[in-house]
Amino acid sequence: MENDKNNDGDKINIRKKRLTVHDVAQHAGVSTGTVSRVINDVPGVGADVARRVQTAIEELGWQPNIAAQNIRSSASRMIGFIFSDIRNPLYATMTKGAEEVFGPRGYLLVSSSSDGRMEREVDLIDLYRRRRADGLILSITDESNQEVRTAISRSGISFVMLERSLDGEATSISADHYGGTLQAVEHLMEMGHRRIAMITGGRGTLVMRERLRALEDGMASGKLDVDPDLLRLDSFDAEYGYHQVQMLMGKKNPPTAMLCLGVRLLPGVVSGLQSMGKTFPGDISLICSNDTETARILTPPITAIRYDAHMLGKMAADSLLDQISRTDGKLEVKKFEIPTELVLRDSVRRI
Amino acid sequence: MENDKNNDGDKINIRKKRLTVHDVAQHAGVSTGTVSRVINDVPGVGADVARRVQTAIEELGWQPNIAAQNIRSSASRMIGFIFSDIRNPLYATMTKGAEEVFGPRGYLLVSSSSDGRMEREVDLIDLYRRRRADGLILSITDESNQEVRTAISRSGISFVMLERSLDGEATSISADHYGGTLQAVEHLMEMGHRRIAMITGGRGTLVMRERLRALEDGMASGKLDVDPDLLRLDSFDAEYGYHQVQMLMGKKNPPTAMLCLGVRLLPGVVSGLQSMGKTFPGDISLICSNDTETARILTPPITAIRYDAHMLGKMAADSLLDQISRTDGKLEVKKFEIPTELVLRDSVRRI
DNA sequence: TTGTATGCGTTATCAT
DNA sequence: ATGATAACGCATACAA
């Protein structure tokens, strides 16, 4: 009976919901402008008045409506992070790194995975556009996909590519996959391996290109060619690893070593080997990427290509904020690469 | 050449950015109200006019500013999901499940991890409050923490507890951890085990309480007490598992079986055992939770308590949306529990 | 059926 | 130093 009166010309605000600057201003006996000045640290407010406003804010428990702030500043202080697979713990680590940068600076990081479906990536980019995201971190499925590229450019949102590149048209942050893979291949060759298989995914990405190039270069330095039939480059899924390793090991002339490049591939590959009664490094030598708990606890532990995903996330966040803050429209394209390291363990044997 | 004229209206808007309803309305030769009606499917717009507006929207590439929509509707169509550790793949799976519900209904799901720090949880809740989130899914660190509970209630945001409970004051969605753990304990007892250790984390949560209660009940049914020194209940981290298993196995009277309850604990426990040259199930029988790729690929594979995390996420999303949509302020407290299953493998031996 | 005007909550530009 | 007021971009009650 009391809250239907509500002739709210000058408010009989029985409904306790939704408080605004006005409520605070009224409570403190000042104007809305003053309240705004106080919360935004605008100089030139009397100390006593400021204090009154502060207590009013606390007593009422008011907090400014960010949507309203956005509409004025035309900045959402929101960043979108698009990648392919949320279950890949590497992205979790990158997210964590990025959040360490964004959080303290008042940005909200929103992560979303596309499951490798490019239509979904287009949708996500459009979504971030409607939500007026201030920036995007992109780890998209296929760099050359035209629909996605169009969506990016029509969004007009600042962005950086993470573990991806865009013909040098955009800033990119990545691990040195070429160097890491090359080191792994050279190690295998040194141990006497000549038939080296590679299972990985990410067609149409910088990462896969660099890995493939490194494999070719590494083999070439030993006057060898890559056997195309030893290349399985179509997915990062555990199931894919499971089946492909079975097919590879079932050949009359199976590989003696294998690069298993993809966090979720490793469990699949190991299961596949077990299902055939094959062992490593007895039947096949194994090098994986990245260095995960799984790689460490397997028997024997797996030699791994390691890089700092946390740092990757931080760097992506830093350079994105840098790009956003440039007032001069100058788009400065940069290229960051962090080093990799080969962690030697017991999954490679000399033959 | 035609769109740089840009004498738009009366502003000297050299900056071409930021188009609004006005631009679209002008371009289509209608009023802003009509444009709004078209995009919101408000009936009573002439078919021809609607078409004109549509093409204008597409030609200009305009999309409504969600912040502006929010400020009017006082709904952000944004949901916050707070949990402790983003690297735990279970949360990734739950997130995926929840997104399947939220996405099609126009809600943006924002995930954020607190690393088990309750101050951070308070900050996150406040953040979602300032951002006017429409709902929260909470998997907080300690249900009884007063600061967090205060933050929740002052936020005024609808919420559900996921794998947590709040004295029956809030809707909760959870796996049947009591049943799952009880089944595991009974299985171990049947296999002759009397000294059963438990390593897990999550003090102050429903999950831990249920697991402990199940262990006690299971032992009691065999007229046995739980040895408090076999309980290691302080963390879900791999490092914790590594060290605690070493301490447990180093005892003069070590356990013969162990419940390793936490996705990230398992790799740590296994490493710890390996570091001491202990094997499973030879030196100790092992049951883990949840059923992960790691559990499946270890040698031997691990008997696991399995439940459907994806479904858990979906159910949380569904019941949250249900709660949000109830116009009558009636807060209906519900309790959902999904079943668990004991997946028998080779990590438990009869003694 | 369509246009006009007002309000949502905040900040910035004027006045005072 | 502070108050009044006009935007910001959109949705809707009301007018036409």
C-alpha cells in the first residue's frame, strides 16, 4: 500500500531500489554536480563538503552506474578476448596474465571461446561491437578468413593479435614457435631420428606456419625432406591425437619420433599409444608443447617446448592498452615475441 | 567520395565515428522513434518504412549502443560468474555449459576468478554491482565469510550458488558429493582398506563438508573412525598434493588408500608418489575426482568419481534466468543436485 | 502509422 | 566553491 503512491514528482521514494546521484546529493544537501566531482577527484571541492558527500555515499551504499558513465564517455572500459577453446588451460593462463594488467586499470576482461567456428567469431566480434568494447585480444581460428577480418575492421575496435598475425597489419604478441620447434627438431635429429611426425592443429595461423617451417628447415639442415604423410595438422582435440597416433603407428614404416604440439593433444596421443600397447620412448620418442602438469607426471615425463603463457597475456594487455590510449590516431604496428625453451626429460631416446 | 561531405545536421563533426539512431533515422528519412520500433520489433510499423530503415541500418552499419539501452531498461543483460581458480578445467566446462544458455538469450557471461582470496571476491561482487549485472553465479571460497555475504546482499543482485550453499537461503546447484564420496569409500572398504586418506581443499564449502561427512559415514558403517591425521584438507593446488602425499607416505603407518579430490591435485599427488618411488596401486590405492583426461591416461588409469560439470553450468544458468525473470519479488529457493558415478579403473587393489 | 518529447544516470559547461 | 542545466544514445508515452 505504501509504494503504489509513487507520484514521484519530487519523490516519495518508498521503493528502495535504484539509487542515483540525486539521492546522494539530496542526502548530503549538495547538488549532483558536486557529488560527481567528489567521486571523480575533480579539484576544487571544499574539504568539509567532500566529507559530507563521502559519508552520504557510504550511508546509502551508492555506486555510480557504469552504463551511464559509458554513455557519456563513450568508453566501456571493457575488453574482449576471443579464442578458440576455453578448456585449453593455456588460455586460462593468458587470461590471468591479462587480468593482472586490466583489473588495476579499471578494465573488465571478458573472455569468450568460439570452439573454432568462424561464424561464432564473427558473432562475438559483432557482440563486442554492440557492447562498445574498448579493445579486443584476438586468438582467432584462421587469420585469413575474410568474414572475420571484415568483422574486425567494421567493428572499428582497437585490437591486438595473440599467437596470431595479420600480414603485419596489426600488432601481434606470440611465442617464438619457429625457434622452439626448430630446437626440438634439431634435438631429435641429434638423437638419430630421421622419421619425425608432427601432430597439431591451427591451420591458417601463425603458430602452425612457424612450426611447419621450423620442421622443414630443421630436416633440411640434415639434407632431409619432410614426409607429408607424417604430418597430421587438423585439430588440437584429444580425440584427434588419439586416432592419428594410431594411424601413424600402424603404418608399415612408422615414425621414430613425434612432435605433439597442443596442450590437449598430449593426453589423446598417450592414450592412443597405450591402446596399441606402444610405449615411449621405446616405440616412439615424444616431444610436446607446452610444458604442462600432464607432461611432467607421465611415466616417463615428456620433453617439452616451454614458454610463458602468463607473460604472453600480460604483454597482450599492455600493448592493447597502449594502443587504446594513443590519442593521435597513429596506429603503430608492433611485433612481440617471447622466447621458448626446450625442457629435456626422458621421452626421447637415441637410436 | 560521397561520405566525406559529412556536414551532418549542424555539427562540424569532422570525426566520423559514433553513429546513432539519429544518423539512421536521417538516412532513412524517418524519425528516431521509428528506427527504435523497427529494431525492437514493435508492431505497427509500415512494411515499406521498416524495410527502408533496415537498409539504412545495414548501409551505415549501425548497431544500438547497449550502454544506452541499459540505462533505460536498467538491465545490463550481463551475468557474472565468480569462482576461485580459472585454471581448473572444471570451471571452463561449467562456463561452456552456462554460455549455451545465456548466449542465445542475449546475456553476456563474464567469468572471473578470485584465486581463493575473499577480499577479491568482495571486490568482484562490488564490481558487478557497479556494472549493474543482472545476475551472479557464485562458487565462492568460503560460504560463511561475512564480508562476502554482506557484499552479496548489499549488491541486491539475483544469484545462485554453484557447488556451494548458503544455509538454504539461496538456490544452489551442485553435484551429489556426499553420494559420490560415500560410494568411493564403500568401494575401498570392500576392497579391504581400513586406513583411507583424503586430500582436498575447499574448507568452508558445501563440497568439502559433504565429502568429509561421507567419509565419516562410510567408515562408521564398518565400525571405524576417521584418523584425523590422514586428512589433508587445505588446498586444491598441485603443490599441496605433492607435499602432503609425501608426508602421508612417509609416516610409519601410512594409508593404504587415498581419495584425491580436486582436478589439479591429482598431478601433484602422482608426482609426489613418483618422487618417493612409490607406485599405485602397489603402495597405495587411489581414487580421484573428477574424471579427467589426466585420470584416464595415467598408468594405470585412475578410478574416478565422475559428474557432469557441463550440465551443472547449464542448470545454474537456467535457474538464475528463471529467478531473474520472476516479476513477483518472490524469491523461490531451490536445491538441485546431479548424480555422480564411480568409474572403476585400475588404481585400486584388494588388500 | 509515425513523429515529438521526455527520461534514464552521469558528467561537463556554464553561471553564480 | 557550488549549483543549475545541457548533453550522451536510446525507448516509450503521448500527440498527431
